[in-house]
Amino acid sequence: MERKNINKINIIAIILSSLLIFSCSSKKVDELAGLTPEKLYSDGMKKMHKQEYKGSIKYFDRISQEYPYSPLASKAQLMESYAYYKTAQFEESVASLEDYINLYPGEKSVAYAYYLKALCYYDQIVDTKLDQSVTEEAKTALNDVINRFPDSDYARDASFKLSLVFDHLAGKEMDIGRFYQKDGDVIAAINRFEIVVQQYQTTTHIQEALYRLVECYHILGIDSEAKKYAAVLGNNYPESKWYLYSYNLLVPDKDAAVSKNK
């Protein structure tokens, strides 16, 4: 009987030990607990320098959450935004940057915050055949940098990047216009090509847009409009293949026709 009691005690002890071990192992150790803002920032920056961007986020976020009035809070917020950007977590970066801009509008680094926000959109521009809503966001954000900080290096780079944004937006209009034209909806095509001519005159698509308008108006039998756009092409781009195409279309000369490889 005594032996059975000993066995029961041993079994209970084993169960209790197992439960204690399981309980301990199930609790996550908070390695950041008790760290000062200075230590959190220092450790976060060490991870940044090692390009361990994901690992750095929790250090900067802890400062923002637990020490919002620390002198390091604004720097931590900006570094957290940058870490999100470097790991292509663009939505998180934009949200963090907007918090920074709202909380610290007078900080010297606010210009960089606006610029980094623009980069979050700009770096997502991929293909003119895809939805261009992010391109529109990039255009707005880049213009924001240019208008708010016109004399900064950020504004100069934003102006350069804006030209590519315009080119993408013009390319999207051209894609849609060509589709309508091929589908026989010439009026809808004209509307798209005129957007390029009116809004994106400095892009690489302007010459083709002018030619497509010549072509569309010629299809409709409105040669006065066709000749108007052909004249613009001739005056501004006399050596362009698109002007030669327009000339051949409106003044056909079979002996001197230029091959039209559109």
C-alpha cells in the first residue's frame, strides 16, 4: 500500500513538473522590457547598420509606444518608417510617416519624411498595363515635396522622378487609346490621345499621340483636324517617323511612301 502511495506521489510530481515546464516555455520573454529609450534606440540602430531592418522595427516602435515624450521619440518614428520602407512594407511605412508628419511638423527632418512617403509610392510603379492608382499617389506625393520644399535636394530629385511618373501615366492613356482605336471606338480613342497632348506634352509619348490623332480624325473624315495635328508634328518634330507617317497618310504618294511600322 505504501509503495502505491509513493508511485502516486511520483506521478503527481512528474505531472506538476511538466505543467511548470510547459507554463514557463509558453511565456514569451520580453527582451526589451526595462530598456531605456537610449538603449532601445542604440540597439535598433545597430540592427539598421547590419541591414537587419525587420529586427530593428520593434526597438523603434517600443520607444514610440512607451516613451512618446522622449527626445528620441521623433527619431525613432522616422527610423521605424525607414525600416518599413527598406523591407518593402510600403503601407506600414506610409502610415508611420503620416504619424511622424502629424506629430512633428516642425522637425527639420519633416522634408525627408515627405520625400520618403513619395518614394513608397514611386517604388511601386511597375507597368503601364496595370492599375495606375499608385502612380497617381506618387505624382501627388512628389508634387507635395516640390511645392513644400522647393529649394531642397529632395525637391530636385522629386522633379526628376516626376518625369517618369508622367511618362507612366501618359503610357497608360496611350494603351487605352490604342485599344479603343483598334476596337473601332474612334471618339473614345481621341479623348485618350488628347489627354496625352494636353497634359503630358514633355513625355516620350507625345509624338505618337499627335500621330494617332491625325489617324483618328482621318478615319472620321475630319481632315481639317487631322492636318492641324500633323502640322504640330511637322513644326515640332520634323525628323520624327510619326510626322512621316502623318504625311504619307494625308498626302499619299505611292512612289515615295515611307514604310509604316507601327
